[in-house]
Amino acid sequence: MPDNDTAPAGAVEHSAAHELRRGRGGGMTGGGKTGGEIHFTYLGGPDIAKLDLKDDEILTAVEGGLLAQGRGQTTIEPRVHLVADPAFRGHFNVLRGYIAPLGLAGVKIVSDYLDNYKHGLPSEMALLNLFDPHTGAPRALVDATWITDMRTGAVTALGAKHLARKDSKVLGHIGARGTAYWNVRLMDSMFHFDEIRVHSRRKESRDAFGRRLARDLGKKIVVTEDWESCVRGADIVVEAARLEKPAPLLKTEWIKKSALVMPYGTMSAVELSLTDIMDKMVVDDWSQCKPGLPFGALRAIVDSGRLNEKNLHAEFCQIVAGHKPGRERIDETILFWHRGLSLSDIALGAAMLEKAAKLGLGQRLRYA
């Protein structure tokens, strides 16, 4: 990057928050152009850690993105993938979108590598690029590993808010990836579960996950040895497993009548019969779920026609915006597949930049 000009974000005249507010008004912004120079804000992982975002801040930001989507105030394109080499056992996802009320366009690149734990690295690492949609000028570059984890947990929790039974007391969670922590934490902040069960393929992973949750939530966590004892009879089931290839490990017969089931692993872990017991099926964005696309927890179900545009109850944003109903009866069994949207990344990234500016965190870098 040419001529990096760094300074505390809170100390510069054109703070991230100021630039974002100008963008909302539709005026010419860019990442902050003054005197022929263009600057943008860089927010790294250590900065984000210092933000100490609260649960309600995360949920409010992500819900705002969903509301904008439901009101037709966004543009979103299906994600694209890059598999550099199958031997590396990983791939990149590229997510793109625009939120009019925030005056921001964004592109997130996130990697997903199965063996990163062997190198002491997160399985998912990401960067979010934010731009002025009027000029294309850069606004910000944000470490999106935190964003990916938090916004995924927020969509899971908001899904439970609208689609689960209000008296849900037992959570069964498969998977211990970074997003898993925020799934459990944010849902528990709403439901205050009597029992939380977790399972992951590797013992060291699931045990560490259970200890972290017990410490942070202040309650006992049941770490199970297998999928069935984690899932059977749970009021809410989340499947976030990391599989190398599709495998029907989550059995339909384990799902309780009236449960909410939320699978979002990259590779499918469910049986095709899962749709047979569902009263409602919801996705976050049909254009990213429709037949013929790669990857996804319900890929085989969609490609087989068991989930299609005709039997799809709603896109989740329609429920959040009040255009379609969520749960209507206590005995409904509901399926919610969320693939993850750029809009959630952009909305949470904007909220982080706002708070960072107030706290004087981040750096102002010269682009041109």
C-alpha cells in the first residue's frame, strides 16, 4: 500500500463514524478524501477485541441488516467460491452486498480450511472491505474473522427468536468452530436454557468448547460423545459440523416434534427425509440456496427438489420485517437454513467502525 499514513482513528478529523453518517445522507464521501488524498480506516483483530461488543450490540446491528433486506433496501449477489487446490482441504468464499440505509457496499473474503487446527490457526479467517457505493472509494478494511463468528451467531439467535418455541429449554449444538460459541452465547442470552448439549468430532475440541461455555455462561454444559445424545429431544438443534464430504449423521428420527432445526455446515450432514417432518422451511436468501450451486447443509435436499420455491415458507428477512409470519403454533417443526449473507457482515462491520471511532481505536491509512 503506497505511503501509509497512520494515526489513531479517533484522532483524525474524518472519523469512521463521521464518514458513515455522511454516506447515509447520500453525499460524496469516499474513505475520506481531503486535499487530493484518499484515506480509509483499518480495524484489526486487536482493535475489535478492545471494542468489547455486548450481545445486544451485535444482535441489533445484524437485525438492522435483515430489516433493510426485508424492506428492499439492499442489493445482494450469490457468493462465489475459490478452491485453490483440493489437496489443501479448504476454500475461499467471496460475499458481496450493499445496504442503502448505511450507505455502504462491501465485499468479504473468508477462508474455510479443515486442517488449520494443526497449524494453530482458526478454521475460518476473513477480511471485510467496505466502499462508498457512490464513488467506489474505499471506506474501511476490517478483520472479519470476528465479524463472521459474531454475525453467524446473531443470525442463529435471531432465527431462534422468531422460529423457536418461546419456552425452549434444551439446546443441542453440533460443532465447535468459531461461530459455534456465538450461536450458543447469543441464544442463551434470549432463552436462558436449562440444558445445553454440545458435540464435536474431536474430543479435545468439544471438551475445550464445553469449558469455555461453562466459564462464560456460568452454567453446566453437557459435552456428549455422539450426535444422538446431543440432538435427540432438544427444543433447538444447530448443526455446524465440519465435514470433509456429505454424510447423513443427523438422523431425522432424533428430531422432536415442535423443534427448530438450523443446519449450516459447508457439507450436508442431514438425511433427505428431514424435510418430511417440517411444517415450515425458511432460508436466509433463496438466490444463494437454489439448485445447482456448490456446498451447503441442504444442498442435496434442494437439488432433489425437496426444498423449492413453492414449498419455501419465507426468506428470513421477510419474517424479521413482518411480511411473513414466523412460528404460529407451538407444535410446528421448523427448518431454517442460513448460508450467511454479506449484508450481516456489512451491518456488523459498520457498527464496529462506529464504536471504534468513539473509542479512538483503529488506524487511518492513506490509499491515494
